[in-house]
Amino acid sequence: MGQTSSDLSSHHASYPPGESPEERRADTMADPSPPVPRMWYPAKSPEKWANTIAVWKAELRAFGSGHAPANYLKLKFDDVCGGCAALRAELAALDAATTPTCVYAKKLHGAQADLRHGRLSIGGKHLGRHITAALTDGELDAIIDDDRTGGLDVPVFDRDGRRYEFKCVYAEDTGFYRLAGAAEYERFMVDNNVVRDVELGKELFMEVWAFRSPALQKGQMSIDDHTDGALGMVILFFDLDADGLGDELFDDDSLTVKHMLRHYPKVPEGYELEQFT
């Protein structure tokens, strides 16, 4: 996974007292107060809290070390969404939107379609390294410090061009990014037939694409100093059987061989086509 147990121990040893993920979870479970969001920042020294955020941010950045770039980075949006007319029209309507880049691709676990969760988990630990790489330091701060900031505003578009207003937050206990917002999550999952397809026993594959546009900036104080504008995402689902993607794992990011060939038909150097049939 890129980090040994001793590496993780040294990371945890650098947390200020009372600020490690384990201590925060224990503190939450021991708290008998009503179930309202805990405001950790005001209760701690600003300097200590800033150090905690810096440690978590460094840990997330470090997950990109020791792992080769994922194969899905080679996917081209025009190849994948050449027929997504409504989506392409919505993106074209955004001022100077950059071309989306695939930052995460994996089979969708059936539990993700449970509407009680109210959020979609994406990119745990090293599997989320390309999501992390797409974020500015200011955006990553807002995501990690979601108890205080409420998370990062991330508009998400589906293949039919529908827009959903999510908040991106970080679950330090699991190392996953989460797109949160119960009402938007339910609308998104129902609109895209994810709940129905999972109930029917279909195996789904999910792709997350990141892009930027000045039109996504909300007029409030900017937390991202990216010259291309604010972050947006496109999330696509594929039926592994109906789309003929197969289930042969291409690498640890779960990109399948048939999926790779479907969207990136050029045979990698040193391979013969027969090896992929």
C-alpha cells in the first residue's frame, strides 16, 4: 500500500495530543451530548489544529509516492463521452471549462447504493492519489477541516448533464474522500438508476472526472488560487456486463483490460493484441 506499519506509526506519533484520528473517534463516542456536528477547531489551540491539518494533508499527498500513475489517466474524455450530447453542452456552456481528466475509476461496491448513507465515497488512501493531485492546498484544507468549513463545494455532473451540488469532505477514519449531501446524493443515485441496477444484481463501474471553470466560482472568498477556476466533477457509471467491460483487473485501481481497450484502443508498447483477448 506504499506505507509500512512503522511509517504509519511515525505519522501518528506526530499528531498533537488528543488530535489523532483514533483519539478523535474515541472522544466522539464518549461524548453524551446531542448529535450535532462537533466543532473541533474552537476547542483547540489554533496553532495545534493548524499543525494537525498540515499532518493530514502531508499524509494524503504522500499516498501518491511509491505508486505508478494509474492507467485510467490515459482515458480521453472525448472517447468516453463522445455521445454524451447533453453533458457536453452543459460543460461547453461553462466559461472556459478545462477538458475533464479521469482521477478515479473503480467497481462500485453495492453498499454505495444505500441511500441511508447520504454520501458517495471515492478514492480511499493511495487509490485517491489522483484526486488529491487535482486539489490545491487551499481546497485540501477545506476538505480536511470540514468540521469548521463545511467541506469544499464541488458541483457534479452526470452523463445526461444534470448538475448536483455536493460538498467534498474527508473521512480521516477510513482515508476516503466523500461527496456529501443527503438530498443531492439521493437524487444523483436515483437519476442514474444506480439503486435500481444494484438491486437487480448488476455490477457497476464508476469513473470520476475532474475539471475546472471560472463559472463554478461562487463569488465568495476564493479558497483555491487555481488559474483555471473552481473544481467540478463528472461521474459516469457503466454496466460491466452490458458494456462488455469484463472483470479482469488491469491494476490495483480496478481498471479492466476490456475497459482500457474500449476507451484507449492503442495497444501499449511491448504487448500483442492477443494478450488482451
